[in-house]
Amino acid sequence: LPDPAELPESVRPLFDRPVVAVHAGAGNITKQWPAEHFAALIDLLVERDGVNVLLVGGPDDEAVSKEIQARVLRPERVGSLAGQTTLAALPRVLLACAVYVGNDSGPKHIAGAIGVPTVGIHSGVVDATEWAPIGERSVAIRRNMSCSPCYFANAADCPRNLACLTQLEPALVHRTVQT
């Protein structure tokens, strides 16, 4: 495992406890779990499981990461490398973490492939079974919807206002992370 001392100085103190990596970006709003849900999940992880949280992602994920940090109850227990880590460096960062939680996106697949316990949050846009993270300790979580998979590229096309994402409760994702 990488030495946390090799990570940027700004996030090293987080590694005094187990760290959960969270990627809140997705590249498309139809695959992006709401920021307030991520914040609620982080609050559950920090309070009930005693972990710290590291937000990861590219430059496009900085805004959602800042929004999440502004919403959490214990912002001192949450750090961010969103926009500060190259894709090539991401595996080393993830290997230092105890668990990875994120939307259906590339980092989810990287985490699962390198053996980090991974929980992928999936909308009903694609078949979660087909696009689940691959890895012994990886799982895709989704809300069972009769309209899924819909393959909508635009959120405005969904007559249910993306209920597959907005109604996927943070407590359910938390329970999945714990198992």
C-alpha cells in the first residue's frame, strides 16, 4: 500500500483514520447522485464508522466537491483532491483508502480493478449489472425501477425526474458500504 506521506500534504492528516474515497462526479447529470446525498452519506460514514473522507476527481468535479464540503456536518474530516490529481496518480491515491464510493464513472472502474472495496452508485440510465465495477470486493448499487435501463442522455427526457438517483437513499448506500 502507498505511504500516506507520499500524498499531498493537505490531505495527509486524514490518514490518521481509515479513509473512504468519494468521487461525486459522473460526466453526465443522468449518472450523478445528488451532492446532498453524498453529503448525507459522508455524515453517516464519519459519525457511525469513525472514518475520514477524501473527495477525488478531475477539474470538472471541483464544484460538486466544494458543494459537498460545504454541506457536511464535520468538514474538518473531509479533504479534497478534486482537480489536483492526475488520472495516472489516481490508483496510488485510491490504494491508500479503505473503501471507494462513487458514481458510474471511470474512477469507479479503476478502484474496483486495483482491489479497493468499491461501491458504485448507478442510475437507471444503463444496465447496472453490465456496467458494475469489476473486482472481488466491488458492487453496483441501484434503485430497482421498471423503466430501467432507459438510456436517456438528457435528464429532461426522464418523466420521473431521475427518481432512480434522487430516491436512492444515503442510508441504503451507507449499509452497502458497511458490508
